[in-house]
Amino acid sequence: MTHVVTGRCVDCRYTDCAAVCPVDCFYEVQDPRMLVIDPETCIDCELCVPECPINAIYPEDELPEPYSEWLEKNAELFGDGEPISEKRDALDGAKTLEELQADEKSRGWEVDEPSKAF
């Protein structure tokens, strides 16, 4: 099992998660603008999950259906990214968790938050 960065991270790119990862499995990609996880490097320690202010990171077995495509996308995209292991500013216009939840609701999505999120 691995952890997955979902579409919630697109155009937000909070990096709190990368700063706590003990194995440096996060990569910053430009298209789309977000972070992704190298599934082969991730050790499922779950340290990243509560650090994400928008709850964009899920364990593979908790991945909500509307975000199911992101398991494969993380595996595909990380090779195009740059490794990141430090906290940086989020992108201008980064959304809050409440804004993302409202967007999901407007789409008719039912999205449970990750069990390890605070």
C-alpha cells in the first residue's frame, strides 16, 4: 500500500507534508501544479497525512471514489517532478479545506476525510 496525493492539491501545493517525510518520496510537478508521491519510495508511515492543511493525502485503501484516478497519476507523474523535502509557500490563490469541500459538494461528490487527518 502507498499514500496518494489527490486532486485537492492541484493549484494549491502546500508543502508541509514534504517537510516531515522521512524517505523524501514527494515530488513537485508543474502539470498539473501539485505534489505527488513516489509509490515505490513511500513507507506508509502516515506522517504526511495530518500535516496537509487541505487533507489531500489519503492511504490507498481510503482513497475516495471521486479521486480514484490519482493513485495511477501519482505513479505516472512523479518521474516528471523535482524532489522536495522542505516547506515552501503554497501557490498564490491556494484554496482552503472549506473551499475544496464546498467545490466537491457542488459536484455532488461525497468525500470522507482521511482517517489520520486532524
